[in-house]
Amino acid sequence: MSSVLPARREEGALPAAQGGAVAPRSGAASRLRGALLGAAGLLAALGIWWLAVALLAGNNAMVAQFSPLRAWQVLPALIREDQLLTHVATSLRRIAAGLGCALLVGVPAGFAIGRLRWLEHALSPTLQFLRMISPLSWMPVAVMSLGVGDRAVIFLLAFAAVWPLILSTSAGVAQLDRRWIELGRSLAATRAEMLWHIYVPGIAAHVLTGVRLAIGILWIVLVPAEMIGVSSGLGYLILDTRDRLAYSELAAVILVIGVLGFALDMAARSLAARLNGGGSAEEGR
């Protein structure tokens, strides 16, 4: 395999050398332009939010509490008095546990489905049926089976995240270039060597795509899942602020949820770009 890869690098060396002086500048300019456009879009969204609240509030003090300015003003007190960081840490711990369980099930299952055509035909209808059921539909079953608390929440999160991992992993295995597999066999590679030197590098990009999709689904399911009998987490905090009619704090929590979700997606995208050979984050979209 090492005799093939250097030849490919040499073929692409000349264009890289010729355009090396221009490509970094154009790449940096493109990233700067993208960052500026993104910042402008965020400012526009905040402006629309503020304007909508101003138009709808009128003399309604309750609606006025949803203003982004009010949310920003109460955020320090929310961190200090209501232990926002503790709730954030609890939610992130549940996300990590749910994603870990989904990885333990989804990647091996997807690998087996991608390799064995008969298994794909046997399981595909069942998997598609289960995938189309909303994870939140399993709330009563989870509570009855696992009780109220972390276990039920983590089950719902894992159930939501496992499907993109299964589908992306199986797609990666099915699309793997068969010539690499034949090359490994011709070199008498063991099963472990085939796994770690051919399959894992070959499907890594697909698995990371599945992880990014899974994180997005997890973050959406997290808040309603944390509304079933737990006393911590961002979902619980949403209910608590609503019950106390603290709508400025509720708006602040919504902002925090959006910022954290954006940060998680950016982290997953950056990791995928780095492991895919240092490509830009834009390529991971």
C-alpha cells in the first residue's frame, strides 16, 4: 500500500507547488469572509428578535421579558444563583453517555450490516421502522422500565443517536474501495490488520459524519428528555423558569442551549476536517 500512496502524492505535487503562493491567501480570505457573513447573520437574527419582541410587547410586560437585552442582563444572576454551569455540566454528561452508548451499538452494527449483504436485507425493514419512531415516543416505556432519572434520559438519547451511526457506518463499509481489501488479502493481512489499516481509515469519514448528525439529534432530544422527573439539566431548568414565570431567565437558557449546540457542532465539524486530512471546516458541511 505504501508503494501506491507516494505515487499519488507526486502526481499532485506540481499543481500544489504552482498554486502554493495563492491558495493560502485565497483560503484565508474565504474563511474571513465566511466569518464576517456569519457574524452579520447572527447580528441580524438578534435584531429581528429584538424588533419582534418590541412590536409584540406593547403594554404586555410578560412578552417584554423575552427581549434579548433582558436575557443578557439576567444571565450573570442565573449563573450565580441558579447554578447554570452545574445544569450545563449535567446535560453534557448525559450527552456524552448517550453518544457513547450509541457508538458502542451503532458502529459495530453498521459495520456488520455493511459487510454482510444478507444481514442488510434481513435487518433493513426493521431498522427503518424503528428509525422512524420518535425517540420521545418511548418516554413512557423508558420510565416504566428504567425508572425516573438518568438511565431513562440516557436511553432516550442513545436510541435517538444510534440510527445515523448505523446508517453512516454501513454506507462507509459498502462504499469502501474493494481494491484496498483485495490488496490486503493478497499481502496475507490478518483480520486485525485488515480492520485497523483498511476498514477503520476507510470508514472514518463516514463515522464522523454520523457522529456529527447524532450530536445534532441528541441536542434536540435532550431538552424534552430532561423534563421527565429529573431535578437537573437544561431541560429541567426550562421547566423551572417557566413555573416561576421568570421568562427573562427562560430566554437566557434558550440562548445558552443554542450557543452550546452551535459549539458542539463546530467541534464535531473541526474534528472531522482534521481527521480527513486537514480540510477546512467548510468541507464538513
